[in-house]
Amino acid sequence: MSLFNGLNIKETSGQPGRVTQAIASASRRTGVDFNYLLGQAQVESSLDPSARARTSSATGLYQFIDQSWLAIVNDHGAKHGMGWASEAIQRTGSGRYFVADPAVRQQILDLRNHPETASVMAAELASDNRDYLEARIGRPADSVDLYLAHFLGAGGAAKFLTTMAQSPDASGASLFPAAARANSAIFYDRQGNARSLADIRDNFARKLQAGAQMNGMQNAGAVDGGLPANARTVQPSDYVRIARENLSGQDQLASQQKLAEAQPYPASAPRAETARLAYLMLATFGR
């Protein structure tokens, strides 16, 4: 059973739900388009923070696989109050990310089910991809370009877009055979004909547009920098503070004693206890 099953993440009629607020807050904090983030979450998970793919490790609102999640938390976690997580993540010589402590690793991966964390990390990834693409395609990257980067990776999206600029009718399956084998519905129509690059991009554009409109929030992120009126949000940087406040005095004292006993590690070293405090906040949030 997921530790996040008790969280109040259901969208409610009449006002933006927690998920939409989390996405709007991520948009405001990173400058990434709200409608893009909302549409992407709708396409990826139908706005279900607990969504899990059957054929891969993809999990959460934005369906991050394990390695992609560890990479983005490693790069941007500290900026959003998750220094304990980014400091715990290491990288092998071959570029693979890992966490030495299995318990801390699971805690970091489980953050994919937390709407605020998943949304702001998805926004940071989109921002990174935007910078990468714009340096290579010579124009501002739009929402569909960003989704292509999410789907194909930034390098694959750059290849897709530069090829499409010259040959829009080129077969997407020919250019990306491995992706086509894994995602036949995207690269082939119902009759089995290969879709062109232009067709694939147009289909993504329609999906993103429909995803944003489905939730009745089109352009809502334009107000107040992306945050809906009366939105109540908790930022990742609040995790440990709120966890400490929610702990009973006895538990808090015990936690402080455990932290003090963690020597000879330096104060900046990642500790499982720090992760546990943040995790306790996530477990009790919304109760």
C-alpha cells in the first residue's frame, strides 16, 4: 500500500483541486507554461498522482521512470528544499544514478506520488529541455516541442524538429525505430501506415490542448504568475519544517537525539533520519 493513499489529492468541483494548484505553483516558480504542464499531466496520468505504468517504472502525475526521477532530483532537488535527497543521489562512471541506502532511495522515488514535488520537478525538466532545444532549433520552444522532449528526450526532440523543418513528410518510425516499436499507436495509424513527423507533432498538439481544456483550466495559470486565486500550497522547502511541527514533542526529541548521534558525519551529509522527517510530513499531509 502506498504511503500516499491517505492524501487528499482528489479534484473537487467548483474550485481548483490540490493537483491543479500544485501544477499552477510549479508554473509560477519556474516560468514553465501552466497549460503545458496541465495538459502533460492529463495525457500522462489523467491527473492521478498514484498512476503507475504496467510495463515500466514510470510513476506519478508525470510518469517519471526511476532513472529520470533520480536525475532531475539530483540536479534540482536542493533548489526546492530537497537537499537531503539530492545529496543522497550518486552517479556511476557510466552515468547511472543510484542511492546507497535502499530506504532513502525508496523515499526519494515515492516523492513521484506527491503532487507538489512531481509538478515542480516536471517543470524543472521542461525548463532544462527548453534551454537545450532553443540552442539547437534557433527559435523559442513551444509546448509541443517540450512534450516531444519529454517523449523522446531532449536530443531526440532536437533531431525530430530539425528533420521536420526540412522534411515534414518524413516517416517518424524510420527516424525513431526503437520508439516506434514501443509506441506503435503514436507512429502508425489504425491502418498500419507510418505517420509523418508533421502528423505526429500535430497529434501531440491536439492531446495537450485537449488535456488542458478537459479540466476547464485553460489559461488559468496566466493569473498571478500561474497560481489560481485562493490557492493554498505547500512548497517542498516546507517539508522538514512541517514534519517537525507535526511530530509530538517526544518524537521530536527522539529525532533530535538520533540526529546528534549520527556523528562522525558532517552536518551537511545526507542522513536517512532527515529523509524520514520529510517523509513523515508527506505521510500526514492533508489529514
